[in-house]
Amino acid sequence: MNWSDALIQMQYNLGAPQELSWLVQGITYFVGAFILANAALVLALVLIWITRKVISRIQDRIGPNRLGPFGLFQTIADAMKLLSKEDINPTSADTISYQIAPVLSVVGVIMALAVIPFGAGLIGADLNVGVLYLVALGSIGIMAALMAGWGSNNKYALLAGFRVVAQLLSYEIPMVLAMLAPVLLVNTMRMQELAQAQSLFIGPINLGIGWFVFLLPGAFLIYFISALAEGEQTPFDLLEAESELVAGFHIEYSGMKFAMFFLAQFLNSFFLGAIAVALFLGGWQGPFAGQIPLLGPIYFMAKTFFIYVVIQWIKGTFPRMRVDQMMQFAWKVLVPLVLTLILVQMVVMKLPLPGWINSLLVLVANIGVFIAVLNIMGSYFRREMVRTKRSFEPKSLIGTMQPVNTSSGD
């Protein structure tokens, strides 16, 4: 039974009249939305603390350790500071775009919670187009960044707004196509059914380890790389490249409006990991999750936090890419590979062969794509290790510069 059905039945048991069914459903969905929205805000404080702790350990630092146990209250103090800061509005800004952009960026991310299957029956709305719903929400964040850059009436913010459209739209294509791989396997877009399809029964016991990542490693790798770019994480964090665009599209924002963009960024990274867990890592499936329902949400959150820690590990380890390298990697590497992968999977699934042979062919195609992406990334990092810091060698100037005489007699 879904949580909504259980809550509706509880209201009827408490004496709610059948004639007011519309009110009972309204109360039910209001309670669910209220819990999810506030849980997302509290979750952001935990994610910021994890980011600081993980990166500080990588960089041989301690991280927050003064306020509260293990520095847990530091993010609360930072939130209070941002709430008390002055809200400065540029006089020449486009008021509507400037004011709506921060709210839109957060709302677009929180709305993704509606279709995330946290456990068996624990999903806000099990839409029959759940995957398509998540894809559509990606455009809201893109529009929010573009509105912020345009509405600020600042040339640096505007350039960053153009860059966000180029980056996010480019990497959204391979990410969406990679999400299509498990959809083709199960023949559904319902997030709950995609999670349930990753069970593995041995007799009556569900081990819950029939994860699609074992069959679709190539699609998972492409999704994960694209999710790093969609979440504006290293090495794709060019939307706020200080050396080029000061601070990105949010340069003219202050106080809580400034914080809302980073709130959306932290939550977006976490929810992209949650989508990866639901599509490729079994969702809430795990050993004995079918027999003990409480284990389902625990498995789901543990997997999602693990993905988030891996993202922060990459953030504290890898250098930032150039914008031309980032775009070339999307259009010349990821898009052709994922298109080939999806085409092969569609053809193989239509072949009149036994199911295990079809699965084996799909696995071989995914392993080929997996190896190709790793080889291309490895060759890139090897080139970067030996590349000179100069963009060109000024050989034509060597030997032509005349020394300057600085003696006092001249």
C-alpha cells in the first residue's frame, strides 16, 4: 500500500465523512508535500556539512569542528548569517527575472522529490511518465540560471547565463539517453516499477541485488558523468569559474537569494544521485528489503549518500576542464557513444533470441562503451600531465628582446 492510501484510510478510520473525499485527499497530499519540502531544506544542511568534511579530509584539513558535535551546527550558523544579510538589488536589473530566478531554481529541484521511490510504497506520486517528468524538470533549472544572468543586467552574469545553457543542454542529451536504457529493459517510465524490476529472487527470498548497473555499466557511466555536469560539479563547474566570470550568473545576488542558488546546486547533486540509485543501483532493493520494509528506505538513502560522497571525492581531486574541452567531450564522445549504445540495445531486444543471449549482447555493448569512455578520459589526463601551461610558445620573440639599461648615468 502507498503512503497516501494509508493516510487516507487513517482519516476515514478517525471519522472523516465519505462526502468530503476531496478534502481528505487534499490534506493527504498537503502533508506529503510539506514533509518532502522541509526534509529537502534540512537535507541541504547535512549535504553542505558532508561536502566540507570530505573535501577537508582530502586536502588534509579538519573541516568544521567548533559548533556542535563534529561541527554539525556550522551550516545552521551559516544559514542564519545569510538570512540576516542585506538584500541588495541592482537598480538597472530586470525586476521580474531577477526576483523569480532564485525561487525557480530551488522549486525545480524540490519538485523532483515527487517521483523518487524511497521505499516500497514510499513515493510521492508514481506517475506513469516519471522519467519524462524528471527530464522536464531539468529545463526549469536552466531557465532559472538564464533568467538570473539576463535579469542582473551584468555582462559577466549574462555570459555565464549563456554558458549554463550551452553546458546543461549539451550534457542533458547523453544523460536522458542513458536514462532510456533501463526504461527500454522494463518497458515503463514509472520510477517505482523500475526499482521493483531490480529484484533478484532465490526461491521465496528476494536478495534485491538484480541491479541494472551490472547489465548496463556503460549507460550508468555516461549518466554519472553527465550528472556531474548537470549538477555543476567538478570537473564541469565552469558556471562559476572565478577567473573568467567572477562568480557566474549569480554575481549580482546577495544574502538568501545568493544562497538559494547554492541550495539548489547541493540538492540537485543529491537528487541526481538518487535518480542514479533508482534507475541503476536497485533503488530501495536490498537483502531482505521485501521481508523487512524498513530496510528499503535505509538502503536507498545509504546508496544515495554514497554516490554523493563519491561526487565530493571527485570535486576535491580532479582539476577543472576548459570550456572547449567540456563541449567537445559532450558532443564528440558521450553523444555518439550513447546513441550507438541505445541503438544496439533496441536492435538486440527485438532479435528472436533467448532472453539470456539478448542480455549478454546488451552487456557486451555496454562494456565496450564503458572501456571506450575510460580510455578517452585516460588519454586526456595523460595529455594534461605533460601539457605546458603556455597556450603558445613565443619562439618568434626569443632573442629579439633587447635588455633595458637601468644605470643611473642614462
